[in-house]
Amino acid sequence: MDIKEEIKVIAARRGTTLKKICELLSQKTGKYYSYNNISNKIRRGTIRFDEVQQIFEILNYKICYKDIKQ
């Protein structure tokens, strides 16, 4: 599953949409994020890691790292 689908699945679980997430992201950062802007960044693979982290924070999720060599 790619990041766009992950975000959409988690958003659906939370009862929200990517459009609403963009509104909340704009409020949180003070920078305007439109649905098209975020959707295009995700599709092109140019979304920044900090933007993904902020989206997951809005959804009350945390990105965790796990060492797979253990």
C-alpha cells in the first residue's frame, strides 16, 4: 500500500477526509494546504516527511521505526 492509500484508510477509520485533513493542516501550520496540493504531492512523491508526520499527528497516529535486523 502506498502513502496515499495509507492516509485515506486511516482517515476513513477516523471518520474524516483528506480535504478536512488539509484544512486542519492549514490551521496547524499557518500555511495554506489545498486538497489538490497535497494530493498532487503524494501522487508525484514530492510530499515532505514533516508534512506526512503532521498529517499523521492530525489523525492521532505516530510514525514508528523498527529495526528489522533483530
